[in-house]
Amino acid sequence: MVKALLIAAPKSGSGKTTVTLGLLRALKRRGLAVRAAKSGPDYIDPAFHAAACGAESVNLDSWSMAPDLMAGLLAPAAGSDILIIESAMGLFDGADGPEGRTGASADIAAALGIPVVLVMDCSGQSQSAGAVLHGFASLRPGVRVAGTILNQVASPRHARGIRAAVAPLGIPVLGQLGRDDTLTLPERHLGLVQAGEHADLETRLEQLADAAEAHLDIDGLLAAAADITLPADTATALTPPGQRIALARDAAFSFTYAHLIGGWRAAGAEITFFSPLADEAPPEGCDACWLPGGYPELHAPALAAATGFKAGLARFARTRPVHGECGGYMVLGRTLTDAEGTIHPMADLLSHATSYARRRMTLGYRRAVMGEALSFAAAGQVLRGHEFHYATVCDPGSDAPVARLTDGWGEELGLAGGRRGPVSGTFFHVIAAEAAPA
């Protein structure tokens, strides 16, 4: 059992991450055992959570994960003093699916009985904020808004107008933040610049905690949290690709879901990290290699020059499975064209070529029906995940496809990915295997 709270908002950009990070660090300062999680497929925010509270944060996604899997992934939080879950987008934003399986953060609040604190960006409105809060609090039975935090408040007069409109609702105001650009974190094309790239991250987290202590009702937020019961064991979302997995990890390969690694380890697999940017090859003692997503387009010259990595990867792939997701898929191809139009040779283990110069945003959930069996999926098995990238395939090559895709609304997207022998890759990131129908 653990006390839990969901930090949500009416829309993206309302200040959820700022509030969440400040609250996590402020609670840690008080000596509490704090855990965090992120609703949705965002793999960047959990690293900030972990830095703020000192414990690993996981992703929860009601579209990709069955309810028992989501609850199982929170098992390590049992016994902690408080669990803070950060919402994605707006509280009710999701995709097509049956009730409770839309990907909306509200699904998690309803399924686990977690109270919601709504962070409202009040810029450009005053008393109308009361109507927004009323709508969010009353839209869906089973989702309880236990409080609100007013953000981007311009003046005491501005605050008085909002508080007067909110008061009749009986929903407490648990904090108020003014306009302060120093509390924002820098962004990149796929969201925040990653936690590991901030030399001053600790300073920023301390500043956010100072703001939380000064402007949030932390005792009120703790009181708003509710006890939830969690399973005893961590769940496995995806079959391990091997018993001993070589996993690329550095600035070019950083998008790995904590719940996948945790599940693989819980299933008995061993994980060995290696760095392609340091010209390291997959360790010979491993029996599978996984190249996750990241930012290979920002490190294309270094990857092109990493002859030891590429030769070792080719040697590894002669006898053992190699799979690449998104950035990893790009590196497995023949070439990668960077933003300036320079073409860089990649591993050439698959025949496609990708380009970051010809950018097009691709974003959304993916349901993948697998073709031939892979090391982590049977033929015909259904996997759920998402795509989030700007790079494009400029030459599809001639490899056999990996899967047939539909999006989160059931629209057919056709065949995707490539496979040649034991090497495979796709642009979509796997979140979990779909449970077979009962």
C-alpha cells in the first residue's frame, strides 16, 4: 500500500512537470521515501523524476498496458511514503479504446483510485478558470479532482478573481505560482532536453523545490493523497530477447523504458550496457543485442566513425539477434542523413536509409501484428507501443517487413520495419505485449 496523487492539467504546457519535479524534490528534502511515475509513453520525464526523488520512475499507459500490468509496475512503490504520478497532455486526452483503455491519465486515476490535482495555466483568463475546473471535476465519474494549483498568475488581483470563482466548487487551491521563466526547462524537438544533459540539473531541481516550498501547500497535497493497494511482484511487459542482453546506452541511445528492463530482469535476464559512441561493440558474452531509440541524428558523425562498434555489431549479428527501435533502427540501416544534408554511413545490416534533413513529425500509438517470429515476439503476436520522431525513411530498401501496423484509432498504416536474418528494426517503440483474448 502507498499514498498516491496524480498531477494533471487541462492541456500540455500547463506546468505539470515543473510542479511535479518541485514537489518530488521538496518531499525528498523532508526525508520522505518518494516514488514517481509518468502517465503515457513519454520516456524523457521519468529520468527527471528519478533525479528529483532518488528512485526509478516508470511509465504507465492504459492504452498499451492491461490494468494488472500497470498495477504490477508500481509494485516497487509499495511501502514508500508517497507516489506522485505525472499526467501526459490533458487529463482526458487519449486515443480510441474501450473505457479505461484509452491512454488518458484519467484511466489510471479511475482504475487505481488516485486523486487528481489539476495544474491550471491561468494566463489569459480569470473567473473562467472556475468553469474549467468545474468541467474537469465533473466530466467523468470515478475521477476525483482533490485540488488545484494555479499557475501563471499575474498579480494578487488576478489571483483573487480566480479564487473567488473556484471557491463555490469546494475544491481547495493547493498552490499558486506566478510567471517565472527561471523555472522552465529547455526543450528539444521531442520534448525536454534529457536529464543527463543538464550539467546544472541539481541546481535547477533545488530551485524548483524552493518554489514548491514557498508557493505550494505541501501539507495539503500530502493530505489529498489516497491509499492504494499494489501487487507484491513486478510485472513483465515483454518477453526478454535473450538471457544475456547487450543494451546500447549513451547520449545517442537513451530511450529505454525502465519497465522493460525491470521486467526482463524479473524474468531472469541479465543486462549489459555498452556505448556505441565510445566505439564499443556488443559484448561477446551476450546472446541478444537491443539498440534503443535516442538521438543518433545528433551524433551521426561519431557513429559513422565508430568502426569498432559497427564491425563488432556485424560480427554479433551473424549468429545472434539484433533489434533496433527508432534511433536504433536508423543506425541499423545503410545511411543516415543529418539536418544539414550530410550523408553518414551506418551499420548497413538492413537495407533502408533514413533522413533527418527531410523531417516530418510522426506521433501516435501503434498496434503491431508481428510477421515472422523475433527473439521477443512470436509470429502473429500483437505488440502495443508508439512512434515519436521527425526522421523519415528516404529509401525503404528491400528487407522483409517486421509487422503490420494500425494507429491508436484503428487506422491501417501498412507494413513497417525491416528484417534480414537475425537483424530487425522498426520506428515504433514497444511498450507491452497485448494480452491474448480470454
